[in-house]
Amino acid sequence: MQFNDAMSSADRACRQAKSASSSGLVVYEKNAVAFRQHEAELKLIALLATSSATDGLYLEMQPIMSLTKPHESLNFEVLLRMRDTDGHVVPTDRLIAAAENSGRMGMIDRWVLSTTLAWLNTNYAQLKHTKFVCINLSGASLNDEKFLQEVYAMLEQNLHLVGQLCLEITESVALHDLENTRRFVNKVRGYGAKVALDDFGAGYTSFSYLKEFTADLLKIDGSFIVNMNQHPANIAIVEAIVNLAKNLGMKVIAEWAEDNATVQTLTEIGVDYVQGFVVARAQHPDKLLTTESSASFIQDEALAHYVCLIEKSNQMLPQVDVFSDLRIVHVH
């Protein structure tokens, strides 16, 4: 083994030994998976440094379903994907790690945002039911002033689409530099775009930093949602987050919903939107053009039946016309 490779592998082993998932002792033997992964990462970093770095990138989109009017909106999150030069799919976490380590994350986030805007422009007429499109931005990009100026320029050039955009930032990113995050959030919302706080609850100071800036959506970390019905504490935590978000004027999205029972619990708690495999997996963008709502992707019969019940129940509720001086109540 070359000296540099040995030092790099030792560094990787040290980091793994210190991680929570390790017993404290890490041994890399000849032909260990870690060596193959390290080699793959080095190749990926080298690729990201070339002019063809974005050639293998592509987008998928995962529908996000409303829990109040499931069939009336087609919202979704844009997800980054990549194929290597051999056509194999590169794990997204590996791609992001390589991009951050090589200082190329801004280039990738720029590609994602510009490609999404181009797609939205092309298909604008077919997305009349789309209220928001979520796009993740990395911490490295948000600390890059040049990148931020490019984001603002793209928003100015696409003002007719800005109302549909929802830029996601994670709690760890928001906390890294509160002043910078507040400035970014205010600027983006000033253009008319939405901002979502992603992975909420994954850290330790989530509740305290919410008072620092205003967001439109709050995405509850999926670790609280998976199998939540088997963990009453998770239900209580999610309910507390929902109440807090509503008091602060934010809508709530629950991630990683994997079964009908979970969706029912989330509906009862008052969550606004749900995202997860029970609703739909990530789709090729063109598939979103074939339907009018996120609920149309549901394959689970139990969930499909429950969604119908939600809509029938909501149709029975009185609807107040707040623009009428008479405050007439219309019952459907």
C-alpha cells in the first residue's frame, strides 16, 4: 500500500472507531470493504474535479401527499441521483460526502437547482396543482457567498416559478451560523419562495432555534415516524412538534411513512403532509406529469381506502367564506 493510502485508511479507521456505531476497535484487513469504498470515493472525487462532473447526475422526485385534501395537490421533493461511468448507481450519501470533501458541493447544488427550474419551466402548464417543490441545499453551499448570489440570480430570473419552490435546510446547517441562515431565509422568502427546516428533531436544540427565523414548512425527522405506533414516546414527541409548528404558523411534513397505520396516526395528530414509501417511492420526473395529485401514486389498498375517508370527512366540514361580510357557512 502507498504511504498516502495507508494514512488515509488509518484516518478513516480512527473516525469509524470514534463513531457511536463502533465498539471502539476497528481493524481493516486485506481486501476489506472499507478499502474498496475508499478507492471508489477517490475515483468519485477525481471525477467531480473534471469538466464532465455533472454528466452522470440525474433527478428523481418523491411525491408529498396532503393529509387534508389528498387528491387536490401534487407536491414533491427533488432527489439527487448519479450513475458512474459504468452505468452503476452511486449511493447518494457517498456522492455528497465526496462532493463536500472535494469542495464541489456548490457545483452540485447549482446543477440541481438549475435543472429543476428548467424542468419546471418546460412543464409549467402541467403542474397547476403543485403548491411546493422541495429542494435540499447543503451546509457547504449555504456558506459559499458566490453560490448564494447565484441562487438569488436564478430566483430573479424565474419569478413566475418562485412561489412553487421550497428550499430545505437541515437543523445542523441552520445552527452552524444562525446569522447567515437568518439572512438567507429572509432573502429567499423575500422573493416569494418557501423555506423548510429539514430533519427537525434529529439534533438537541431544535426548539430553541426556531425563534431565530421564520420558515414555512417543518419536516419531522423520519426516525420519529418509522414504527411510531410501537413507540408511544415518538407519538408524543411528534404531537408536540406539530403543536409548536402550528403555533408558529408553519405547516408540517412527516417523512419516512411506511404503512397505513402510521399515516392514520399522523392524520389524527394533525400533520399536514406525509412523505414515504406507503404513498410513493421516488419517481422519474416524467411520471409526475401523468397525474394531478400525489395521492394518485398510492398502491396500498388500505391507504387508498383511508384517503377516500379523509376526503369524505373533510367534505362534511362547514367551510367559512372569510371574504364575505355575511360570514355565510357553506355545507357540502
